[in-house]
Amino acid sequence: MLRLIVQRLLLLIPLLLGLSVLLFAWVRALPGGPATALLGERATPEAVARINTLYGFDQPVHVQYFKYLGRLLQGDFGVSTRTGRPVLDEFLTRFPATIELTIVALIIAIGIGIPLGYIAARRAGSFIDHSSVVVSLIGVTVPVFFLAFILKYVFAVELGWFPSTGRQDPTMIATHPTNFYVLDGLLTGEWDAAWDALVHLILPGIALGTIPLAIVARMTRAAVSEVQNADYVRTARAKGIRASRLRGEHILRNSMLPVLTTIGLQVGLLLSGAVLTETVFAFSGIGSFLAEAVFNADYPVMQGFVLMIAIVYALVNLFVDVSYGLIDPRLRRQQ
Amino acid sequence: MTEIADNKTPDGPVDAPVDAPVESPADAPADAQADAAAEDVVLRVENLAVDFRTENGPARAVSNANLTVRRGQTVAIVGESGSGKTTLAMAVLGLLASNGSVAEGHIWFKDEDLGHVSAQRMAQLRGTELGLVPQDPMTNLDPIMRIGQQIDEGLIDNGLRSRRDARARTVELLDEVGLPDAARRAGQYPHEFSGGMRQRALIAMGLAGRPALLVADEPTSALDVTVQRGILDQLAGLTQELGTAVLLITHDLGLAAERADIVVVMYHGEIVEQGPARQVLTAPKHDYTKRLMAAAPSLASRRIEIARERGLEDVLDDALLAPGEEAAAGTVAESDALVQVKDVSKVFTIRGSGLLSRSKDFTAVDGVSLDIPRGSTVAVVGESGSGKSTLARMILDIEKPTRGTITFDGGLVGAGGHKDQIAYRRRVQPVFQDPYSSLDPLYSVFRAIEEPLRAHDYGDAAARRARVEELAEQVALSKGQLQRFPAELSGGQRQRVAIARALALSPELVVCDEAVSALDVVVQAQILQLLAGLQDELGLTYLFITHDLAVVRQIADRVLVMQQGRVVEEGTVDTVFDSPATDYTRTLLDAIPGKDLELAL
């Protein structure tokens, strides 16, 4: 197990190096060079020359790359050209919002997806089974932004049950030691702030969780269908064990192996920021910030965010692989 | 999240009585009860019919079955796959697949009709009064739960032991079935057990509740013969000691003859014959039983039979059959060996498990030499792990030998480049064990046979079609079957497809790795006959890899016995079978079930 973790962390090094080369080359390959990209197409030659000297764009490419790499290693991801703040700071203030949203989306996806898939498989051909198929199909086919708009229009605008935008009521006075708003409210004892932050997460959480819900439900259904007909399940029944033990210890636990991989991939995707959902709900996570960076040609933010998202994605997948080994003893050896 | 899930049972037999017309004469149950008490009858199946719901309406899998099992008795149900023997046994345990149900008749267990009790009652009986030893030890243990825990849970849920005392009892049970070092083994996972050890654990599981009736569904068919014997002895000893009645399901007549008091023969869902074991097997009355007896791999060599048919008695004197004409015309030098294996070893490196632990070497094949004469059949036998499959893989040029050389028709195997390798693959073809998984389910029979022809650029589409049809004819497949898919074929038909595919490129050597082990005896006999015929017709050379000695006797000229990577004995089939030189070979021969049965025939 330890060997796996060390191996995978070592593998992360060449991966990130390769990605840094790509990101570096991408900005250097922009039409007119990085200075023009920074200043706009109407920049005077003098201004371009000044920027080139200032940022070292006039030096040989490999020298530039190693300087860039050196800064990365010190945690310096550059400065946002739009906000003027360090890219790392921008990431760290917004990432907690994305994590909160991801957790809510996952609770919805797993909390509904697994039971739905399980029941559908155990009662194959029943009404619940057929409706689960329909729900999954809707889940994967409805575009996220459309679903987000519908949810916002019906439940926020028309019914007024939930707030329509943001992470917290702007009039609310609350302190934020960790930037996880719900957690902050709980830590500081500002219950109303915690509740308000939680309520703000519901609609975007549903919008974001629907696709993973559909995928998790389908995977669970497929896995349970197979496992419940496995020889060892029949043998377990022949032993006369309690039905709850049969379901929990034998059927569900074995079914979770493929589902876990799916969930891991989904977590990676969710954590990389939900551009559309965050934009519709004006939710200030990394997704909406990255989108704004793209519209404003904020290259340092794009470069830095992509790199950090890659790290997060790799770590999440490592975590999933490790937990896979925890459930399945056969994989511990091989790993 | 599980509690919302079904709290009603998903199990089979509950819904059975609803749509089933139950015809029960008022006096029948009373009589059955009286008899049961009087005669020590544990199980009495009366006029049982089992239906499976299908898209085309109910399909009857078992009809009009009657049988009785008494205390301490072993009753064997014999039949080929699809004969309904397993369905009958599962109906007794209430473990039919969810679309199966008891349609008619009764299953009297003591004084209850198991065909019509509630699912709850059935669950109570399983694990206490009824036990199961399932067929395949590889798939019948939960792969992610420790062995001990899998036995503990039965003891706890059936109220036999408290949570605290269960483990001690589990260790006793594992010890009882002959598992060495049971306390430590109980903490291991199934993948850390060998097949034989798993089967022992399954027996411990089946007997944990000291059931009155144990259903043993092909309990050893997936195991090597020597392991088989040990496990069957253990099972027989234990059930005798405990007075357990055993319902033994098997396709192996020899096994039934050796282990059962009563033999019940099933065919197409019906019991065609039953009676005391010796009587049924030595004086079969029904045609099907006679056919089954004739097809059972006997120790009389198929080659001898073929020779007799042609009146070539003289070839029997020469153990090594005369090689074909081509050998005589071809290389005059050294020998007529098509394949020569010289002092070949294969060492695998096993990676250590810890972060810093060293890797270890494992010698799978250790200094093996053998010659395969052209046009002959050489068999390599041994238990799993003896290195026989690794040897075959080296001859197929799938693995490279660590030491030693393999020559084919005078040329060194694996010495040339990629092109030589492809040319070699044309001349040497494999037929693998499992006809169910070695055919691509999405390829039609035609495409499966045509594939090697395409891969080696054989002619145009019309030429390939002609060749495929020719091959199909050789292996006795009809033209209509060429358009079918593997799922629509029986095991025997699939193996014919696999053989046709292997023959497509007119190879000189065909390597059969357990090619008939997964088939029923009747089908096995047909395929062996087909292979013998093809050898005659096409001058093929066969290398047979098998653990089944009865098959070896039927088809091979020479036999090599392997144990732990080495050849421990080699000779003509007759010498090895009639006067084995090593104890190991003798053990293998003794372990063939029903070895002495033929004497009675």
C-alpha cells in the first residue's frame, strides 16, 4: 500500500513537469507573443519591448522555462493580470467554495444514486427499475446550464424557496477564517451564517450532482445485477445468513468496487470547477473565476489554475486507488 | 442506504405456489410424514416439476421427479449439463434462480414440504438443517471477505454460536476438514487459498450447522484428481461420522459408482433410471444410461479401438505408431521428431510485496526434454502447478525459455524476428480449455473460423469462404451453424469451432491445452474421436496438456508425467498406465474415480 502511494506520487513528478512545459509553450506560442497577449493588439512597440524586458520574454526560451519552473517550485504562480493579486491566493480563496459545492453534489449523487441503482437491480423489470432508467437518461442528457436555469427560475425566482445567486446573503455579516462558509459559521458559532451558506449550496448542488447521480445509479445497477447472481452470493444464502448481512456484506460491498472508480472520476471532474453551474448561480468557485480569466485573457490565472487542478485531480485518483485496495484484498498484493 | 432496499425477500420459491396448480391428494402428506418417521427418510421428492419463466412462457426444467434419501445415505444424481440435476438440487435448497419455481409436486424434508414453505422458514432451514457444498471453489467464496468470517457469519446468524465464540468454532471446523494451520488460515482471504483449500473451506461451511441433508453439487469437478480424492475421502468420512445424508450431484459416473449408495440418472429433466449404484452402472436398463456408460472415458485406449476397426492389430505391437509418409520422404537425419525440447527451464521472477523486499525466483519448468514425433500424439499430464501449461506456452512461442532450446522441424523456435514468429504461428496452433470464453461472443462462427485466414492473408473472400466451409465440414458443423453466434452453441459445438479455427491454416502441430476438460463425457468422446479422425486424415501432430488421465489413455501414444516442473516419468501410454514407475504416477492413476468400474462392465 505504502509502495503504491510512493510510486504514484513519484509518477506525479514527470506528469506535472510535462504539463508545465505544455502550459509554458502555449503562452509563448500565442499570436504576437506573450507581451501582445498581455497588452492587447494595439500595444505600441515600445510598450511591448518594455514588458519583454520586465518579464524576461527577450531571453532564450530554455532560460525562460527554467526561471518559470523555479518560480513554480517556490509556489509563485504569477499575478493575475485582471485582479492584480497572486494566482495562488486567488485559487486558495475560491477552492473552498468549489469543495463545498462538490461535497453537496456528491452527497446528492451518492445518497440517491446508489440506493436507486441498488433497488433497480434487485427489482429488475419493476416500476422502480424502469423509472430509474428514465431518470438516469434525463440526468445524462439534459445540459447542465439548462437544468441550472430551470432550477433557478422555478425554485429561486418563482417560488422563492432558495436564494438565486452567490455563496451567502451579501447583507449577512460573517467572519470567514477558513473560507469554507458553512464550516466557518459552525466554527464561529454564527449559526444563521452557516444555515444561509448551506441554503445557497442546494440549487447549484442539485444542478451539479444530477449527472454524477445518473452515472452512479447506472453503474450501481449494473454492478448489483451482476453480483447478486454470483455463485458466492448463492453460497452465502445457502449458509442461512440474515438478509441484511447478505445485502450489506456480500452484495453491496462487492458491487461498490466498480462504482468507486466512477465516483473517483466524478470527484475529479467536480473539483476541477463547474464553469456552467457556477456561472449561472454567480457562485464564486474556481470554475467561474477560470471562465472570467479566459474571457479577459488572464494567462497567468489560466496557467496556474490548470496546473493546480491537475494536481488535485491526480491526488483524488490516488486516493480512490488506495481506497480500492482497502475494499478489495486481492488488489493489495498486486499494488 | 440499504434499509430502503427490499425488505421482502428476493428469493425464489415464495411466489411459487401462487401460479402453480398444486395437486395434493389429502392423504399424501400424512403418509409421507408417517413414512419419514418410520424409515429414517430425510428427503422425499414426489412428482416434482420445476418451471422457469422465460419470454416464451414457462419452460419445464425438471418433471415428474421422485427420489428418496435416507439418513446417512449418499444418493448421486448423474447426468450431463442441462439434464436438470442441479435444478433439482437447488429446488430442494430453495435456491432456484429468481425466475424458477416449483410447479408441481412436493419436496418432503422430515415433515415439511420445502416446495411450499415460506421464504423465512426456508432461510431458517438453510445453514442448520440443509447444507450446500457448491461446485466451483474459485467462484463460491466472497473474494473480499476473510475465510473465517465467511464461516463465522453462518454460525452467528443461525444462533449456533455467539459472536465471541464463533471464531473458535470456525477454527475447529476448518481443522476438521483437514485444513492445516486452521487458526491462521481463517484470517486469510480466498485468493490466498489454493483450489483444494477453498473447497475444504466450502465443505466446512456446508457442514457448519451439522445439517441433516448436505447437497454436494459437483464438489470436486474443478480440482486435480489427487486433490479430488483427498477431499472426497474427507467429505465421506465426515458425513458418515455425523450421519449426514448426502445428495451428490455429478456428471462423473466413476465418481458416482465409487461414492454413492444409490444412483439416480437424469436426462432432459426426467429421472430415467435409479437404483443401487452397482446395479445401475453394471446393468443399465435405460438407453441413455447405456450411452453414458459407453461414452465414459474408459481405460481402454481409443487408439486400440480405431486400430481394431481397421484390422491393424499389428500396430499394437509397436507402441510408437509408424510416422506418416511425409516423414519417410523428408528428413532422414537424426529423427523424425517434429518438435524437440532440450533441457528447457523457465524461471519467473515474483515481485516482493513490501517496499524494499527482494523479488524471488520461481522455477516453473525445470530442465525438461521431450520429443514429439511427427504424426503422433504426446500427452503431458500433471496437477495444476506442475508446469505443464508453461511448457505448452513455450512450445507455442508465447513464453521464452530461460534456458534450453526448442526446435521445430529443425529450426530453432523463437530465434528469428517478428516475421519468423508469424510464420511459426501458421504451423503451430492452440486449442484452449474453455470453449465458453475462448471465442469472441460478437463474432459469428464463420468469422471466428475465418479470422486466422484473414490475419495471414489467405486468398480472397471467395477462397476464404470455401476454406471455412471445408473446415466446417471436417469438424462436422453444418453450413447453417456458420451464421450463428457462440452464445447459441453448445459446449461441444463451440469446441468444434475452436478446432476448425486452429486447423484453418493447415498447421502441423496442434497444442490442446485441456481441450476437452470442460465438456460432458458424451461430448468429450465425440471431440476426441473427431481429433483422432483428423489426425489420420491430415497427418497432424498433437501435444495434449491435461490433468485427466482417462483422456490420455484414449488419445495419446506417449505420455510424460510432470511434477513440480520436472518430468518424473515418460513412456508409451501402455507402459505408464500398466506399470507406472513412480509413486506419483501411481497416485495419479489411483485417483481416477471409478477405476475398477470397467472390470464389472
